[in-house]
Amino acid sequence: MSDLYVAAGGGGDPIGTLIAARTITPDPAPPLIATYAWERPEVDPTPGPLGERDFAGLAREAGGAAAFTPASRARLPAGSTMPGLAGDLPARLLLLDPARGLSSLAQQVAATARAAGGRIRVVDIGGDILTHGNEPTLCSPFGDAFTLAVCHLTGIPTTVHIAGPGLDGEIGEQVLLERLTGHHSLTPSPAAASAAAGALAWHPSEASALWAAAIHGARGTVRTAHHTLRLTEVSPRLYHLPLEEAIGHNPVAQALLDERPATLQAAADLSHRLTGIHGLDPERTPAARQDPPAGGTAFLSQDGVVKTLREAAEGADHLTLRYAARTLGLTWTDIPALRDLLDTDTPLLRIT
């Protein structure tokens, strides 16, 4: 018997979900993690989440779920980090395919959870799953709301876990702490965070990297691709609350359950109506600060890079690797070479 972990938002959330699983369950076996293949435009230029038809080389798990392997590949022009995560995370990584709508995905999740024999544990890195829909910095409420509605429809006991309150930059730490009043938290060990080190060495995730860094003791301000955030004594915590309470915070999840839209597009339209944010619109990515250097990192000097990044930090104590690469005109695939150039293996770059 094992629990089914659901990475609420896709992207880099499976990385943080692994850390959560290592904290919640003492079982040393690789956890079962279901995730959307829903990534930033710099990884996947196609809009919306990818489904089974967008991949070659998927395997099958008990219950019929599609599973990623290191040999899986996204069909061009789509792109995905999921095959890489399947190779570098000590977990069994399953694909959540929402293409056929809410009820179909609920049936898929229910079959997988029943085959595993445990409960469902939804993990959200940052906490925007508890949105009220009107926060000024909210930018991606749809996927999390869809996940809550799906898990409710399974009828299987479900717990929602909030990792690193505020670390996704969408809802402030203090606001989330008010919404989590009365709920207990765990603090992952550095060993739990280290289980994700292989993936964080190259993945452009920011929220999961921030959480891992906080668990390892990092504190202070961090410049990310879109925000400057602060790592505090609260940042390493992992909170949990009942599914129905999380749904009670989330008006999009409530409306999805009330209206039961038949298609993913209709569900996204509902989210747009309530929040002004359409879940299937691509993220608006600001341009890099300078032209990409010829040959990637090959012609960059360590001293020049450090000077440029210190200026780009604008007084912050740390930078995310994603922001550092963008600042230098590099792509996320250059992150390992940038780490080598700067001789660092930490989740964030310390500037001060």
C-alpha cells in the first residue's frame, strides 16, 4: 500500500513533491507522484498542458496510468522536463492528462490511487492553491483549482500539503499563515531536500529550489525571474489541511465542482471569468538583459559573470539559477554549465 502524491501545478512541482513525500512517509521506496506536463514557455513553447498523445515512450503503471521514463520524449514542437525528472528523481512519475476534462481526469486519478491502495496527498509549492482569486500578485490559479476539483471527484480521502508558504510569489507568506491558522506543520530534514539535488542541478524550477534552499538553512532575500522574495524561518515548513477546507478557500475549485465543465477549455474559461486569468494563456516572459553569448558559457569569465549577477541581484542575498541564466542571456539548458563555471552545487546562488 502506498499513497498517491499529486504535484498540484506541474512544472517543477514534482521536485518539491518528492521532498514532501520523503518528509511525510518514512517508507524508503520511491513515492508515486502524478503531475501535469505543464511547463513554462522557455521549456515548452506550446500552450496548455501536454497529454499522452504529446509523448513517445511512456510506460504503464498499475491502474493504467501513463508513466514517464528517462527514455520518454515530448513530440516536437512540444518540450518537457518530465523525462529528465524521471531519470533524476527517486520517484515513479506519472502523467496527469486533463485533455478530456474534469471527470475523465478524476477517473484516471481514482484508478491510480485505488491501485496503489493509499490516500491522495496533493502537494502545492508556495501555497497559491489557497487563493481567494483576488490577490494582486496571483498569476496561475487554474491548474491548482483543477487539481482540487479532480481529487474531490475521486471520493478518495485526500490531504492538501502546502510547502514553503509564499515561495511561488503569488500569495504573501503572512496572508497564507492566516489561512493556515490552527494547522500543524512539519519541517523537512536536509536529507529529504538532498534527495532532489540531482534534479535541482539542472531544472529551472524556482519555487522548489527556494524551498530546498530554505530547508538547507538559506535565509534572506532572493531575486527570482519575476519577484524578490524573502526566505524566513517559516519558509522550510510543510503544512497540511483537509481537502474540503482547501476547496473552501478556492472559488475556482468550488465553481468547477458546481458547474462541472465538460472540456478543459470550458474549465479555463470559468477560471478566467472568476479571476481574470485564463489558465491556458502562455506566461508572459520578459526578455533577457543582454544578447546570448556566442557558444553559451564557453566564452564567459567567472569574474565577469559574478560582477553581472551581483548588479542584477539589486541588493538581494541570492539569485535563482533561472534568473541568473536569463540575466546572462542564457537558456535554462545552460544551468549546469553555469553551475560549473561558478563552482556551486547549492539550490540558489548566494551573492552576498
